[in-house]
Amino acid sequence: MKRRSPRRAWFIGPVAIALGVALVPPHSGTAAPAPTPGAAGIDTALPPTESAVMIDGRGGFASMQFTVNQTKELATQAVSVTWTGGERTRQGPGEYAGHYVQIFQCWGDDDGTNSTNPGPPPEQCQQGARTAAPGVDLSPFPFNHTTTRVISVNRTWSNAPAVLASGAGVLDPVSGQIYRPFRPVNGTNPIGVMVDPRFNPAVQGGNYWLNTFFNIITTNEIVGGRTRENGTGSELLQVQTGLDAPGLGCGQKSQPQADASRKVPTCWIVIVPRGDPDDENVGATPFETPFADQAGVQTSPLTPGIWENRIAIPIEFNPVDSPCDLADEERRLVGSESVQTAVTSWQPVLCSTDGLPPYSYAPVGDAAARQQLAASAAGGPGMVLVSRPLAAASANAASPAVYAPISVTGTVIAFNIERIMDLGVPEEQERLKGLRVESINLTPRLVAKLLTQSYRSQVYIGTRAPDYPWAVTNPVNLLEDPDFLQFNPEFEWLVADQRLTGGLQMPSGNFDAASQLWQYLFADPEAKTWLDGTADEFGMKVNPAYSTNPDVNPNGGFGATLPNSFPKADPYCFQSAAAGVNTTIVPTPLCGTDWMPHTRSFAEAASNASRGNDPARIIYNTFAQAPSEVWRRDAPQVAGRRGMLALTDTPSAARFGLQVAALSRAGDNGTSRTFIVPTTTTLTAGVGSMAPGAVPTVLEPAPNADVPGAYPLTNITYAATKPLSLDATARSDYATFVEYAVGPGQTPGFGFGQLPIGYAPLPQQLRDQAIATAGVVRDPSSLIPAPPPSAPTTDTTAPIAVPSGAPSPSAGGASNPAASSALPSAGRPNSGGGGAPGTSPSSGTSETSVPSSEVPPSSDMPATSVPTDEGESPVTTVDTGEEAPPTTTAVALTPGDKLPKARFIVVGLGAMALLSALAALEITKRTRRATLAAGEPSIEFADDPADHVADDFADELAPIERTLLEQTVDA
């Protein structure tokens, strides 16, 4: 047997390579024309990192090998636990009767019981809460103590006297059960008996579950990991910091020491393999041979003898205790949740740098962030992180906003669907029972169905259905929709929770990602026709409450103004009659927001789906004493039977180990559709599909742009600020934040200061734009409106500010931290707008190119594919046998197309005042430099991005110079 050791030969590469290969778990990506076994894939393990560990099994499980894909630089996130060399999971009784694994998280120093595999004592493991509520359905498991902390039963189990004599267990005198106690990290007394066997809410209060440190909702334990026919298995464990699991305290200084100080505890992933019932039940239970085969495994993994086979792997978390000392001088940032994970990574490095203040970040809706930026109120945030610019009505010519691109992410439909087989499936399908599905394909119309409460399961609330004629012939959920099955044929063999696969776990609130998603749906002819009220070819109709057609929607046309949220618009509520012990209690109604409630964030939506954690309070509590107590929360879905869909972003999906759907482009409604998953390659191509909007320096989605391999819901987040509304010190601090974010902060990795998994590194052109904008933030003199002419004039035209993001014509460009891994110099001036010590003030000698708005396809690139990173399968094509409708291609405007002639009035007035052709020419050159440096409204990706300046300027300058001169003369 080998001790734990990192086997680097097994890795696919260092962490930077792993992150570059895929931002989210990979997909097989091939949808078969008929339902064939594994067509939707079964490999859902996360890619290995540099801290991956492989370790051999022990005792009767010595032939097994276990691997954890990441053991260091952890946060609250999913890690992969995979194994080989096992025996296929045995069924009967239940689906987990033998040969499976149980996994949980523990804390503490090595207990010294096994020198070849150090590990914690069983008392310090978060295990046993899966039955922490009365009446929980654990039908896949044999009925007894497999999932509990009960290690013996007094008088009926043969090992009871020895267990009690050793002090290993605590006896509950009422039930006779002997519990392995739980010892929390904070030093308080261990919790012995876990449940109150006399709990009867009809006659008394109290709690059934007595462990206050974790429960059935908060526990992260895996009660059963299935081994496949080939001896392999894979599970996702959502490791937790002390913020989520206070009884473990991982990543925090939570373990008391003799000198009254506290240290960060050692934390562990513990794996307990389970074998034949004959072996697992012997010497303890009444369920030994000849009853073992009929009983299945009956013992807790914490039972003496069973625990001896445990495998312990130490894990290390990034510190939870922030090194930042938040003070009055903190620099406030607010904005999109999608960039929060990255900012959280950057904060500790920035605030640990001499001369820099702490940067606080609060996720708020994009619209609310823009309002705070526009108000520029005292004490408000000096910088916001959003995806779209200020509206023209909110802009202030006297204090214009500038925009620096900060991050690239994607909005995704993520899922955790385990195969529940329908009746009568072939044996080859039955063998896949319980395994997670790796990939699904979704069109804009299918996404629209999930968002609009149009599946029957979303409006048939409680035990009574509303009188909705439109819903009668609609499918119950996504997995039963012929529209879905034509692109995902394997699902003809599968069933799932009707309610949880008929809608999405998705956040409430207003945000730009919602607007982008609705824009994507409205831009697709097939989806828009369906939203207008026309049934699809299978007869399914939109819920009228979401129809974009005022003749169909009783509330008027949905989407007349582009929505920026995901409303629950259907008005139906279910009113249950009084029932249970107290029939005078009238239950509160159940409405759509109760049936499928919103989550608080993208991250919570992803976490719920990853763990099968259903937040809906829809289970009738017969012991309720008040209307608000009638509906209680259900237990999480059981292992092997999970099925949930979530609307989230790529960082959250990657963090919690979710699979993500491949999406087709808006307008790709033909016979052979291309489905694209978000990876580094496809998100970068997605940036290239965008076009400048009302503000030329801000790229906005172009849903109809036909750019090969572009993920259709790619999102860019911009750091927006109004430099003229800030003092010099604040400007320097915010400029340094931008420089770090687009420099060292774009290096992929798991450590503080790096770019977390789920983000695509910014293309070089966007980094250049951000650096130029940071220079303007430090020295905003180029943004100051020109003074009015000294002579009286009747011209009432307002001065036009230099475009946001343009470097000062008279000041130098800031140094580029992207070229160095070191943090930019953090000096903070007391006055003025000069650069920090150690950095060059902005000089205006560097100019930024105006690249193309599209990614030029390679000459050898087929129309239905895109070059991918090694190991990726981001693009799939499904042929449904239908004819393709004609397609149109949107024409992206170049920056010159968007420049109004009024932009050059100041230049023309200057020329008239000076009456000098030479001065006029110099002014037009200065204007040209400001225009070219104003940002990068579109992206072009060449083999070497830095080459675009030298290659393109010679051809661009001549026509631009002529155009500007003509416009100046006209003005």
C-alpha cells in the first residue's frame, strides 16, 4: 500500500493549463440521432490541479485508488473525488446495498491510529445529518444506520458492551441507540445524542435534531457514491470553510490552544469505502449471515472496525480571515455579482500592498450601481463594475464616466441531472442508473420555455391545477418536451423531478445579464414567434402572462421594454384547506414564487443545484401552530436521484462543479444547429462578436452576430468611474485597482490575486484599453471641457468632452502591469492627478487601435465548428432533418460610423479663432489621437494581438485624417 502522494505523472498539466483547457466541466458534446447509452456523457469529474492527490485503499479495499482533484487553495467549492478498482454498487434492498463509498469533511490533528495514513478522529467529522429530520425519504438505502452516527444499539447489537466500555459512544437511554459524538472545533462540549426520540410537535416544542453545528440542509456529506460496472466512480464534494461549517472551522483561526490563542485547524476529506453486507455487518449487528444479503449494509461508517478502512486526505483552504483592515479610507466598489469572485481574489493582495487602502466590494444590481455612479454622492462608491454604460440621460458632460474592461464571463444554464431510468429500459441503459449526465443542448426557444412558467409543472401548484386551457397539452417539464428530445435523444429513457426540471433556480433582482438573456431570446426568430403566442410544431404554447403579443397577454405585451429581471408573472396561487392536528389553521397560499422560489444570487442557485438542495417550502406540516408554519422545506434530493437546473454564471458553475448546457446562437434555426459551451476559446470568440453601443468604448452584445464558435451569452464587465468627481488620492487608488485587475489579476489560478476558474482572461486589446483608461483616471485633464470662447457668441452648442477612456494628449501613458507579475506601485499622491511613485505619469505617446468587431474565421474553419483548447468539445451540431430558414447577418458599425459631426465643433471653433491653417491641422491631429485612443469598441484576435498597432495604423490613419478634417471644416 502506498502512502498519500501527489502523482504528477497523472496530471494533465499545471493549473494554468488546466484552467485554460476548460472554464467549466467538459462535455462529451455529441448528441446521437437515437437514444443510445451514454449519449449525453458520463464523465463529469473536474480537471486535476497541481495539488491533486491520489492514494491507495486499505485492507479489503487495497485494490482501490482514490483521487481528489484539488487539495490546496480551496474556498467553499466543489472538488472531485474519483476512484478506480472497486466493485459495482450492489442493489437490493435499495440501490445502495453494498460496494459504494461515503465521503465527508473533518477537522483536527492526526489521531495517531494509523501511521501510514494519518487522519482525524471520527468524532470530528461532519457526518450523520442526512436523516436529521423525521420522515426523510432515504429509500435508496437499507433502513437502519448506514447514514447515521449510531454505532451500536444497546442490548441488541453484539458490540454494544465493548463500545460503551471504550467510551467511543454515548448511550441514549430512551432509544438504546449509541451515538458517536460530534466534537466541534471551538472547544465546546461534544454533542452526544443526535436526535430526540420523543419529539412530538403535536404536544410539545423542541427539536428533533439536536446538533446545532450542522443539519440536513447544511451538511456536505455524501452518503453514497456509486461504483460503475468498470470499477470506477466519481462524486463532487462541496468542501466548506468555517463560514459554512462552524463546527469544522476550516480556513479560520478557530481551534483553541493552551495559551488561549487560536490556530487554523487541519482539515481533511475522509472516504470510507463500503463492501459486502457480510463484511460490513459482522461482529456488531443482528444482520449478519444468513441475513446480511437480505438486509444490505446496516452499519454507520463511524462504527469501530468499519472506520479502520477510512482514507484521509488533508486539505488546505485560502484564509477566511481577511488580511484587509477595513477603515474609513476604504475604497468602495459596487456592481455585478459576476465579477465578485475575481474581486474577492484580488482584494487580499491589493490591501496587503504598502500605500494602498482596502477595497470593499458589494454586489448590487447593475442599474443600482449605475445610479450610484451617476449620483456621485458623498460616501458613495467611486467606482462601479457593470456590463453596460450610463444612459445618455444620466451622463454629465462636466464629469464624464470612463470605462475599463475588467473581466469576461458567461451566463449559463447549469444542471445536475442524475439518470433515473424509466420503466422497461434496456439493460445497457439500466447500467447507467444514478450517473450524472454530462451534456445537454438547448435552443433559445427551450430557454424561453424554462423562463416563462410554460411547463405544466410550474403552474400546477399543490394538489389542484388552475383552469388554464393553454397548459393542458403542454409537457410537464423540459425532459418530456419533444422539442428538447430532438436535440437530446437519450432523455427518452430518463425521468426526473417534474417540478425542479420544469423551471430554473435563478436569482431575483435587476441585472444586465438578465437583459442580455432576454435580448438573446427576442433576437431568435423561432423563440420570438413562440413568445408571440404561436404554438411550436409539437403544440406547446407560451404562458400568456409572458407573451410578447398584447393580443395574447392580458397584461399587455411582455418585453415591450427590455426586461432586466426574471419575473414570476403567472398570477395563480393554490389555497389549501385546513388540515393536520389544528384544523383552525388556514395555510398561507402557495404561489409561483413559493413553488419555484428565486435565489439570492447566482452562487446560491449553483450551490443549490450542485447539492440537489431544494429551497421551496411546499411540504405540508401537519403539526403547524400558525399559518406561517404550515409549509416547510423538503429535504435535499437523495444521491442518484438529483435533477435540478440553474441560471448562473461561469464562475459559480465552475466553483460548484456543475455541468453547463450548450447553447445555439440566436437565429440558428436550421436543420443542422451548432451548440456551444462556454470555454476560454468560445468566450473569447464571444467578445469578438460584440459591437460598440451608445458609448464607443463599451462593447455590447450583438445577438445576431454570426461569429463561428462564439458563446452567445458572453459578458464583459467594465470598471466605470467619473474621475473629475474624485480627489487625486481616490483616482490613484482606483487606477491601481484597474491596473492590477487587468495585469497580474488575469493570471488563472486558485491563489489570492489570481483569476479564478470560470473567467476567461481578457484579450490583450481589452487590457490595453483598460490600461489607457487607468491613465485617464490618474490624470483626467483630457476630460475637462474646453472653456467657452472669450468673445461673445450666439453659438449655444455645449462643449464636447474628450471620449471616455482616452489618454491625455499632453500626458504620458501609464506603465502596463500586464507585462509583469508584480503589483503596480501603490504610491498615493496627496494632491493633483500625478502618477504614483515608481510609475510614469500618463504621456499620450501610446495610441490604442480600433480593431475589427468580428473574429475573422480561419480559412480552414468549417461553418459548424471552432478551434478549441485541448480537451474541449465546446461545439456540437445536431441535425433534426428540417430545412433552415434564411438567415441574416447584422452589420457592425465601425467607430467612425458612430461619430457625430458635433464632436468636432470645438476643433472647428479653435481653427476659426486662430485663423491658422497650421494650428487647425495640429488640432485635428490631436483630435485624431484622442479618437483612436478612446477605447476598443470591437475586438480582433490575431496570432499575436500586439501586432495590430503596427499592422493596422498605416492603413487606418489616412482615411480617418481625411474624414476628421472634412468634418472639422463642415462644423
